[in-house]
Amino acid sequence: MQVQVLGSSSGTPTKQRNVSGYAVFREDLKPWYLVDCGEATQHQILKTRLSLFHLEAILITHKHGDHCYGLPGLIASAGLSGRTHPLTVVAPAEVLEFIRAAMAMSEWNLPFQLQLSTPEALCEHSFSWVAIQSCPLQHRVPSFGYKFNETHISRKLDIEKLKAQQIASGPHYNRLQRGEDVVYNGQQLLAKNYSYLAWQPRIMVICGDNETPSCLDPIIDGVHLLVHEATFLADDLHKVGSHTGHSDVRRISAYAQKKAIPALLLTHFSARYAPGEGMQRLIDEATEHYARRLFLAADGMRVKINKTLEAECVQRGFISS
Amino acid sequence: MQVQVLGSSSGTPTKQRNVSGYAVFREDLKPWYLVDCGEATQHQILKTRLSLFHLEAILITHKHGDHCYGLPGLIASAGLSGRTHPLTVVAPAEVLEFIRAAMAMSEWNLPFQLQLSTPEALCEHSFSWVAIQSCPLQHRVPSFGYKFNETHISRKLDIEKLKAQQIASGPHYNRLQRGEDVVYNGQQLLAKNYSYLAWQPRIMVICGDNETPSCLDPIIDGVHLLVHEATFLADDLHKVGSHTGHSDVRRISAYAQKKAIPALLLTHFSARYAPGEGMQRLIDEATEHYARRLFLAADGMRVKINKTLEAECVQRGFISS
């Protein structure tokens, strides 16, 4: 289970960073999910292996333009990708209105259905391989985080136990492995006793703008990777003013440490912090307060939660073709 | 006077081409103009020397998304550029509504005024250094071309004539050069008799989607460079069907030849024609019907109309920084 950063800039694009967008996918499965869709997110997707044809759902964190202005173009291009299966969009009601306004203006004839709903209604909705849940955050406008809880996990047979109990191999082995209970020689065998998950569910949370990390308290237990904005250094946020409704590096790092979150991906940086060496001060402030696995987002970066539930960076930026 | 192609793809962006956008500028003056603003036009502008601070007007050709979905993000970013002077947007009424909807959704507080008007109302409007006029075209939806007629041209003194008439030098020389009539030794000297334009006004037309080149008849005389879509080769357009409302390479090339337009920049190519070698068939079809100066658009390409009124390509693509 991976997240690929499509945009890590706050407010406005820079030469090195686009505005917000995060792709959640698994290497072995085609459906994928998009959190936020700032302008030119579809352009960033062209630099990945992902296709609009297999995009299953878009989840928008809040209505600010740097998180949603890419929706009309991306949806229109999905219409040109040949897809006919529905596309789910979860977004605040005003963002859904914005999509409808764009569609009406340009007289779209989408060859697929748009399934529109709001984050408030997203309570552990099951998608192809993941259950997604929303969590309200604190910002100048209603903002949400999305929790991805992996549900599609292959099972392994407990061969030793089966052999020990002299249960011979046969088609019932496959059924037990798929999680089905079977009858063998007149005896009922429960799948849960003879097979087990090949790995534990991986859990990731991707947040919109949020000045109050503790908003995440209700959903944070068991999370393996938290993706959260750190728009400013603490001192800079103090100068800019708390009216912005943003977090700073210290605040979110301290929260992640307190909650023992094993991995933290900071993102949504103010344009004042240049990629590369400009990140050092952010790293310093973060590591002062957070002692576990830390990543600072760059566009194209992929962070994977392994089946051992450890997060690692598997790609630092887009690979030029 | 130059045009820089910011996007040359029709419908959807590709890895090599963005959707429509054209910057019109002069090297010696700061104000510039943008025709069309497909998604990620502001990202393309980051690859040029142009700044949103000095953008004087945006002119949208029609309401299809690939020509206008970049407006909300670009205008929002202009708000972050520190500008306080007004920005003119000329666009079909529904596009102006789309901008208003985006502004209302994201709760913008723009630090400058947006001056919104429609193309129908644009009859030789004077901007800083150019007069712009709209021309209705023929497409599936109302579409327009924009004619740029240079008005800010320095004047030269006819020194020989002044000397021949024994008019001594003095402050009246400067005034005559600026185009002011003066009184010298009790005699009125008309500026038009003693100074002249340093070069003739340069004229460029940039068009939206258009299936009927002759729509340009009312404004085409004297044009030095025509920028026009050539979405398909003639045979391909025949296969795709005329319902698309587009021109093909043959149609627009033959029109430009008939009207003796000295330079033609073809653009807005279907994604089926790859940049580079994929362009050869388009070049072949164009040169079969048009024998003058031909350019095929690439993103980042700059075409300049020199003061001798001849067009030349001064840059083939974006220069990587």
C-alpha cells in the first residue's frame, strides 16, 4: 500500500511543487484513490504509472482552490479515457456544486456516472480493496482527513495444522484459504481456524489543512502512516498569524510523537521553503519533536507501508521518461 | 511583438503538450496578454519570463474546458502575486459565471479588481500597447478570434528635413518626436510632417476553435501572423466527422494561402499527432496548400513579428532552468 505525492505546495504552484494531490494505490491491484485534486493534478498523474481509467474515487479535503481546482479538467479527461464505470467523488457540497457548474458550462457528455457525496456521509465506506472513513479537522473552512484501512488481504493456509489433523489436500484447501468454511468428512472446518491473513491491514491517514492535530484523536489508533500539512515552521506560523488555520512542523511532530505514530509524512509547504537544502530547517524542527520515521514530501515521492507495517520511501520524486 | 505557445494540445493534456494558452508580449514592455487559459496555464507561465503581476488582460475564445479551466487557479495566484491593479477578463458570459462560482466557493479576497466583459463587446479596445478586437468564429459553441493591433510605436525625427528647413534643434525636437505639434519662430510645425513611426504596426490574430476560416474575412487584411487550430489532417477530420466543429490542416492552410497571409502558426493538435516526427504529415499537408511562412506549434515556442513585419521562430520550446 503506497501513497504518491502529486503536489506538496500550499496555496500556489511553484517550479518544483504542484498544489495538493495524493494517490493511494497498491502495486498488485488496479483501482486507486486520489485525495485532493489541485489544478494540474491530471498533469502530475501523466508522470506516474496510474491511469484515470482505474481511478475509483476522489476524496477532497476542503473547498480551497489549491485542493480542488483540478477536478473539472481531471473528470473531463477521465471521460476521454474510455471509462464507462462510475467514478465516486467525495467532497464538500460547494465543491460538488463547482463540478456541476463546470459540467454545465462546457456541456459535458460524460460516458460514465459521477457518484457524488459529502465527507460528512463517509463512515467507513468500502471500496475495492480499502475502507475509507472521514474525520473532521479544524481549518478556516470545513476540512477533513481520510483514513484508509486495507480490507483486501490474501489469506494463507495453516498447512501444518491441517496435516497435523490429517485433513488431506483437495478443493477444500482452496476454499479454506479464500476464507470459506467447509465440510470435510462430515466435519465442519471453520476457515478462521485453518487460514489466516497473509499480513495485517495497513492503515494510512491523509489530512486536509488542519490547525488542531488532536482532531485526529478519534481515528488515530493503529495508524501506520500519517500524511499531514506542516505549512510553516513554528516561528514563521507565529509571525504569519494563527488566522491561517494551519499547523506548523513542531505542532504536528509533537502530536505524532505523543500518539506514537510510527511514520509521518509532512507536506503542503509554504513556497518560502525551497525543496532540497531549504528543507533542512523543517527536518531539524521535526526531528527535535518526533523520533520515529519521518518523510518530507517532494512531488513524485512514493512512501510505501510494507507488509511488515513499516513505512519506507521507495521513490524520491518523479522519474523523468 | 511575440506570441509564446503555452499549450498546443486539443481536449486533454499530453506529456508533451498542455491545453490551450497563448501569451502575447513585447520584449521591451511589461504588460502582456493571455489568450485562453486551459488548466495548468499558470504552471506553463512559471516556465517563461512572464509574471502574473504584469498580465493586463485575459481573453478566452470559448467555454470548452481545455480553453478556460485554468482561470480560477491563475486568478487566485495573481492575487498572491501582490498585484493591486485591475485585471481584465474577456470571456463568454458562462465562463465569467464559472469564475464567479469558483471565487464564491473558495471565499477569495482578491487584492485587485476583476474587470469582466464579453467578447461580443470587444470592439477595438485599447490596452497599454495594443488594440484588441474580437471576431466571431464558427464552432459547436460560440467561439472567437482576437486581433492584436500594435498601437504603442516610438517615432523618429526626420532630421534631414528639419535641417533642410533650417529648424534648429531644441526642446521642440523632442516634442515633435513624441508626436506633438509645436510653434517654432511663429510658425506651426505639424508632428506628422517632421516625425514618423519607427516601424509599422504589427498585427496578429489568435483564434479559438473554428471550422470556417472565412469567418476571419472581416479582420484578416493586413494580418502578419495568424494563429489557428488545425486539430486534424483533412482525411482524419473526415473520418472523425464534421460535428466536432474543427478545422483541418488543409482547410486553414488553403485559406491562409488564398488570403496571402504571410505567416501561419498551426496549433491545437489532436493527441494522435505526436510532437517531433509525428508532425511531418501535418507539415506535408500544410506546405502542399500554403507556400509562405509556416510554424507548427510546440509548447514553449515563441514566434516573433519583427519590425520588418516578418515572422520568425525565436525559440522552439521551453528552456529548462
